[in-house]
Amino acid sequence: MSRRKDRSFAVIGLGTFGSTVASELARFGNHVLGIDIDERNVARLADDIAEAIIADGSDEDALREAGVGACDVAVVAIGEDLEANVLCTMNVKLLGVPTVWVKATSRTHHRILAKLGVDRVIQAEREVGQHIAQMLYNPLVRDYVSLGNGFHIIDLRVPEELDQTSIGELKLDEKFEVRCLGLMRDSDYISCHGADTVLETDDKLLLLGRRENLRSLGDSLRSA
């Protein structure tokens, strides 16, 4: 089997969000080109990524000279300056970058970016806020992933009240239309294909279902 080819990334805007994305991508072994108009932001990342360049993301020629057009993916992480964000997005599209993700700061901004044909609009604060609210609402939910079309996978901690309860007794599919994908017990994965699998306190159940059904299940366990 051939080795997976690492992609090259341009991250434009190296504030808190952009610098985190850039440094994590570099940590995964990818070639990362970081660009920011502020010399201080560039200097902070100079030792962590392959290239860190001082340039204006709203200047197409500057991005071309920096080599953005040769990258596989561009992440436009320019924050509060809406005009600079939109101009930068247009520039990376004009340079022919195959995949473009852009940070948005409002719904209006989101709509503008969608019209420009970007591959993914990121509303970081909103997405993190929703994530945190879900976990605060139900402390049993340790984490979750949205799969689209209303489906989610959640990591749900088994409460003490369900210790020694079998998967079959929960009637996940029958009562909630939720499917158990498995469970983690410490560092061990245990299949949930058998209805006789017995739960222990603090097991991590991996559950697949629609958001409303998962919420109903979570509510029933929380009030148990």
C-alpha cells in the first residue's frame, strides 16, 4: 500500500484561531505556509511551521508571490476585518487553490462566503458554543460529532444507576431509535452487537442517532 501523500496548507490570518490551526496541521506532519500582515503573529509561529510570511491577504499579488496558489488547501482565518476576509477569499479562489475553508464572524458573512463558493464556512465561536452548551445541558454527554442530515455520534458516560445493566435492557433502538456502535472501558473497545453486553459505571457508550432521539435518551438517563 502506498503512503498517503500529505497535503500542503496555507493559513492566512495567524490570530488565536489561525495560529492554532496552523501549528496543529504542522504537528501532524503537513507542510504549512502561514501568512499574516502583523509581524508579531508571524514571529510567534516561525519555529512551528514550514514557512511564516508577512503579507497582506487582501493583495492577490502578495499571495501569489508567497506561493499560496501551489497549496492544496487554504484556510482564511482573518478575523474582524470583513473586507479583508472576503478579498482574501476571492484571491485564493482566483489563484486556483482546490479547497478553501473560511472563518466567518456572522450569518451575513456566512451568506457572502457561501455565494463565493468556498468549501466550508467556519463559525468557530458558534460551533464551540453549541458544543459546550450540549455538554453543559447533559453532563453525561462527554463529546459528540455531527454527521450531517440530523445525525450525530455521541460519547455518553454510563451513570452509576446503570451499572450491571445489559445493553438489551436499555431498548435503545426500540424506544429511542438509537444505535450502539460500541463502548470504551478504560482503553479497551467492547462491541455492543450482543444484547447481553453488561455495562459498568463510567463506560463510554458510542451512540448513533438523530439529535432529538439522542436528546430523549440522554434526558431519560439523566433523570434516572
